Amino acid sequence: MGSAPRITGVYTAIVTPFTKDGQIDWGAFDKLLHMQAQAEVDGVVVTGTTGESPTLSVDEKVSLYRRARTFLPASVKVMAGTGGNDTKQSVELSRLAQDAGVDSLLIVTPPYNKPTKEGLYAHYEAIGKAVRIPLCLYHVPSRTGQRLAPEELAYICSLPQVTAVKEASADLCLFSKAVSLTLGQADYLSGDDFTFLPTLAVGGQGVISVVTNVFPRALVQLTRRFRRGDTGGALAIHQAIFPFVECLFLESNPGPAKYILAQQGIIQDSLRLPLVSVQPPTAKRLNECFEMTRQKLQDVGALS
């Protein structure tokens, strides 16, 4: 990893709030950022999948980057999701994000066009050479249709600016082997909330989380407990929040997270097509699970 800044700890894959007519709700975005800063997360990811990046224009994305970096204290890092399946466009957006002041870039393995290992390497190399900030490789086979072996991840991580990996296969064997192959080259972050604690046990260095949109302090506390050797305390938080994590994926992300945030009066329950608000049975389960989880997290001291 050399002298490049490390990407570790709790990062929130922040939702992009919209008004009922589909415009970005800047006041709500500020509220979300304030919640994250108050909870002392390590960073936020802007315009990731949870931020509905496929439906955002380039101008909207750049405005979100600028707003986040201006609003947040320097202690909270801003990672911009700038990857796609067109290398030239990814390079251009990555440069714009860097100019907007972000600290790092989240680059998904290109979906749909299925590049070879050499094509993937060239894709990340081109983006890395175009900017001066570190890259986080995003491995999410369920969305891209491309599952990389640990050796392939290690090959891409040999590039000097790929200093982290968001690994979202939910395969602990793959995660563990990839960590062992890239020691000293890249930090691995869980891309799935439900595997966060297990990944810490096999060498993971953080998480890019959806649940922290709602309960940011909980995973910050889990991380701190684990790092000081209180594995029982970390497990208590994991067990308290796990049912709610499952509920957040009853329908396509970020629909459930946006619904709960709207119920708390933080944002409006508005998504851009083709995503829609959750259905009534899901809403009922979310309401019940949220209240139960909030009480459990309070009982284990994870809300303060």
C-alpha cells in the first residue's frame, strides 16, 4: 500500500434523498451527513449502488461529491462511486470527483460486458493513472455477474493505487484467501453488513455499510469493541442488529432503508424508477423490526 492513505473502518454507503418530484433533497442530504458525522463513522460512500447511482446525472453526482466534502469534517472521508462499464467515462467521472475534493474512489468491476482478467487490470490501471487518489475495487458478483477468484483480486490489487477492496460476495472462504494473498497491498472491507463481524475475524479492516444509514453508531461501536479485544461485546451488537440487516434486503436496496429513514422524518420515501417504494407487507415488517432492533441496541449500549 506504500504511502497511500488507507481505507479502513466504517463507511456508510449513503442513500441519495429525493423530493417527491424526483429532485435531490439537499436539506435531507445534509441531515444524513450530520448523522454520520455525529456517529463518528470513518467515511461515507456517495453515489454507490445504495445512492442509486445508475439514475443520477454526472452533474448531480459531482454536486453530491462537493456537498459531502464541504459539509463533513476532514475526519470523515468521502469516497465517490465512479466506476462503470465504460473505461473512458469512468476516467472522466473519476477526475471530476477528484476535482470535487473526494478522498478516494469506489470502482466496481465493469458489469455486463464481462472483461477478461487482463481487461479488468487495464481498466483499473487507466483509472489509477488518471487520478492521484486511491481506488477501492468493488467486487459484487450478484450485481455484475462476474465473480473473481482470490488470485484475480490479488492481481488487480498489485496496481499501486488499488489500496482497498469492497468484497461483497458473502463468501468468507474467498474473503479470507484474498486477504492472505494481498497482505501489504490492499485492505479488505466487507461489502455486506451481515458478514462484517466474521470478516473482521479473518483479517478484514472495515465495512461499507447500508445499515449505518439508520444505525451508524452501532457498527462504529462494534468495530471499537472488536479492536480492543471485546469480541463478546462485538458479537452482542452483531446479534442485535442482524435481523434488521435482513429486513433491509427484503426488497431491492435502498428501498427499505429509505422507507425507515422516511418514517423517522429524515428523508422522503422517494426513489427513481425503476426502483419503487416498498410494498405494505415489507413496510409492516420493517416497522416492527426497527423498533425491536433499536431496543436491543440500546440494551447492549450500542447507540451512544
